[in-house]
Amino acid sequence: MVVGSSVTALPLPRYCGSVSDLVEDEGGNCGDEQGGRLIYIIGGELEELVESRIVNDVPIDKLLQRATGTSDKRSLIFNARDV
């Protein structure tokens, strides 16, 4: 599992390219049939290509169990094969 956050101007697809070798694909030693995951915390709009590869999109407020609308950040989860 790789975790990243949008703290720089590096676009998400470029970030994925820089960490893709760190995410185990199917057949790796992650313990499940789907392989590793990338969890990326981001706010704002996403490119259509990025949106098409998201497995799960969870508002950060929900993860932190706080009032909805506190933050525009969300946690995007991608399978290894989509990184």
C-alpha cells in the first residue's frame, strides 16, 4: 500500500508514474488477489482519466468522523494495475 497527498503541484498521473514500482500488482505478496493499493488524498477537481480509475472515493470528513463540509479533501483508492 502506498499513501500520497497533493501537497505539491505534481499532477496525480505523474505522481502515479513515480510510485508505480512501489505498489505490488496481482501475484505480489500483499495477501489478496487484487494486489496493492494507492491511497491518495486530494481536493478539488480531477481529470477524467483519473476519475475513471478510482476504486473508491471517500470524503476525508467521513474518514475522520467529523462534520460534512469541513474539508474539500477526499481519499481516492486505486488498484495497483491502475497506478
